[in-house]
Amino acid sequence: MTLLTRDFHRSVRQARMAFLDAVEPHRADLFRYCRGLAPTVWEAEDLVQETLLRAFAKLAECHWDVKDARAYLLRAATNLWIDGQRRAGRVRLEDDLEPAAAEDAPPAAEVREALAALVRNLPPRERAAVLLKDAFGLDLDEVATYLETTRGAVKAALHRGRARLAARGADAVAVEGRPDGPSAALLDRFCALFNARDLPALTALLLEDATAEVVGMVQEYGREQVEKGSLYHTMFGEEGRPRAALLEYLGEPVVVIWYTGPDGVDAVEDVLRFVEREGRVASLRYSYFCPELIEEVGAALGVPVRTNGHRYRA
């Protein structure tokens, strides 16, 4: 049996951390792009993480310098997004059809103002085309390369997308509910035990095969790993007297973790999201290293936040 040793793990981890440091200047743009594509902040962060994994792995296949890291990330995100939408049957053949004439005029001022909020109402290809061209300033040929289509098809998608944005005005973006969402009762119990620092009882809320993820940093499999890892560290290994509270974000119960900063100011630094199965916790995800997500959720909840960057520092 071949073992992936600790030394091998360490070398991979070091390479990945070096990659994350190299692309750090572009993380905010990557999230902004993914947030424009995805219908929810959670799916946007998922797309960010999948993009980083894909981009890191694909570097092993590159035999040339990546001269534009932002373009490299945006292209990886676009490919993942379009592939996912195609598998879900949301990218139609007619999205690639070129009309006889399509305008390449800049969007009107009112369209630009509405772009960030409304672009998620557009069909997938139009959504990506408008974001890449109007929000990130790529030229038509670059957008065509990202979308694996023609310049004319991009012009058509821009024409349709801009027209739809202008027509829709301030329509709300529909957000689907979570079929696997946890009950408020379970999360209220989680918060009470967390604040009581009762680690054994808190661990008992987890299924034996529960998983936990500190998004972008740590993955844990099984109750024992979660107990000795993220749960213990969050309860006892952090300064600032962390305490949990149950709040509701867009109709979904979530747990936020408050910390007292060195200045004595309380702020939310983490948002936990759960999956429930058989009345217990099947998985939990910490957003401690997802600053853009925390800022968006915090703004919606009306609570002060404090962010921790995109990764832990030794």
C-alpha cells in the first residue's frame, strides 16, 4: 500500500500556501466575479474555492509563465461555472447563436449602476459575458476565449444581457431554499453548549461520520477529528472569548461567532453553516477565512464584523 506521508502532505501544503500568497491581490476580484455568477453568497464562495483548487492543480500542467494571474483565475472560474451550468442543463444551444447584427455599445449609466445586483438574473452565458466585459473590462476576443465561443456570439450575449438588465430595473433575485437546512432547535442547542464550553456534549450532537471544513484551509472527517480539531480550537484555542449566537440570514438559521477584539469591541468573525441529518449535525462549515462572505452576511444581518484574511498565518 502506498502511503501519502506527512512529509509529502507538508510539501503540498507549502506549495499551496505559496500559490495562495501569489494570487492574494486578486482574491477580492475573484469573489466579486463569482458572486455575480452565483445566486447565493454560499455558492459564490464554493465557486471561489473550486476555482482556486482547479487553478492550483492546473499549474502542474502549464509549461509557460502565467503572466496575468487575475485573468488566469477568472478564466478558471468561467470554465467551472459554464461546465456546471451545462451539466445542469442551463446552457442552451441557442445561447451560442449569432444574430445578424449585435451592438457593441457601452452599457447605459443606469445599467452599470444596476449591474452588480441584477446580473444574476441573466442566463448563464449572458451573465458571464456582461460581467467579464462590463465589470472587469476584458475585450471581446478575451471574453470569447473565456466562454469558448465566437466574438459575434459574445456581442450577441452582451446585447441581450444589457437589454434585459435595462428592462428589469430593480427586480429581486430569486434564491432557492435549502432542503438540507438545519433546524433552529439543533443550532440553538449547539450555541448553548458552545457557550458553556461543554465539548463532550457538543461533540455528541455530531453524527459519527460528520465532517467539518474551515473553508479553504482545513478538512476534517469523522466526529473525533472534528472534536479534536476545529471544535476544540474554536472554543479554547482562540483569544477574544468566542461565543456563539443563532441568527437568521435570508430565512436560514446560521450560527455566528462573536469575538472581543484587542480594542474591547465585539464583532462577528465567523459564520457557521450546518447540514442536519437524523436530528444531528452531519456537517459544518466555518467561514473564518472568507472575508468577503462575512462582510456580505454581516451587512445583511446588521452586525459588526471583523475579518481575518484568506488564510491562517504561521
